[in-house]
Amino acid sequence: MSAKKLELETMSLDDLWSLHEEISGILSDRIKAEKNELEKRLAALGGGMAAWADSSSAGVSSTDKPRRKYPRVLPKYRNPQTSETWSGRGKRPRWLVAAMKSGRRIEEFRIGDASPKLRHRA
């Protein structure tokens, strides 16, 4: 391998450039031939990309039912400074995380002492 490397180092710039162009041409021809071969095999297996795309999109949702409606969730926690509320679902809001880091407890921000029955909407 070192002999070939030595030959490349002694070649002129024009010779190296022509070698580069020749190699690039051969590589592109081989890539095109390989791509054609793979496309032929794919067509023989399943009818090509169109058939594959149709089969993959058919599994998404055959019935277009509308999403069911969820009941409104009332807030459980309130920021006393800004009156921002949080229902207790999802990620904790920044104001609550900051307050808890400063040593306060989450129960301090709870809205009222009402039982869950009283907070349900009719």
C-alpha cells in the first residue's frame, strides 16, 4: 500500500485530477447500476414505492371518528401573587416549581378546602 501512496505523491496535479475524475465517473456508474438493481428487486417484491406508501398510510386510521370530548378540569392550585392557576395535570408550572424550591409546600397553593363533589360542574 505504501508503494501506491508513494506513486500518488509523486504524480502531478493534472494527473491526480484526471484520476479523480475517472474514479468519480466509475463510482457514479456503479451507484446507478446498484440503484437500478435494487429498484428492480423492490418492484418484484411489492410493486414499487407506490404500493409501499399506500399500505403504510392505510394503517393510520380507517375510520375518521372525531375525538371524544373530555370534561373540563377545574384548577386545583393558584399562585397568590398573579392568580395563575394549575389543574394539577401535566407539567408543573414554573411559579410552583420555584416556590417549592424555596421551601414551600404544594398544599399551601391549593384552592379552597372544598370537597371534589362541590367543584364538579352540573
